[in-house]
Amino acid sequence: MQRGDTVKLTAVFRDWGGELVNPDNVGLKIYNARQVEVYSASLSDMDAESLGNYFHFYTPENDGFYIYEFSGTLDGNTVLRRKDFEVKFV
């Protein structure tokens, strides 16, 4: 992705039986390559396109490798979805 371009970050959450579900306390954290948190946001059901399908728009300001993590609580347990992306000027 190019620096300054907005990216749509996504995650899909499923329950223990594989059915789509909206977990409680959904949040997003973005880490740099050194695993230092550079951004965070609390999300709500308004950030779900449909059941279990969450998104958030983010515009990176610096080049580098990033990891994003959507997290939530399901039946009292933490659930995570992580992916990565790279930002370059070109």
C-alpha cells in the first residue's frame, strides 16, 4: 500500500461452532514492525458490515511494516484476528 492512502482493515469473527458472531468489547490495535502499538480504537456494532464482519479505515503516515489486531471477548475468552501490511511511498 502507498503512504497516505486509506486502507480498509477487516476481520471475521466466528463462535466455537463456526457461526458468525459479534463478540463483546471489540477493539483494534496497530503495531509497527517492532511490535510497538502505534494506533488503537474501540469498535462497536456500527463498525460491523454484517454479523461477525468488522472493518475500520486507517491512513498510515509512515513507511514500514505493520500488524493489525482486531480483538474481542467471546464467552469470557479473548479472541484475536491478526494480519499484516506494508506501507511504501511508491
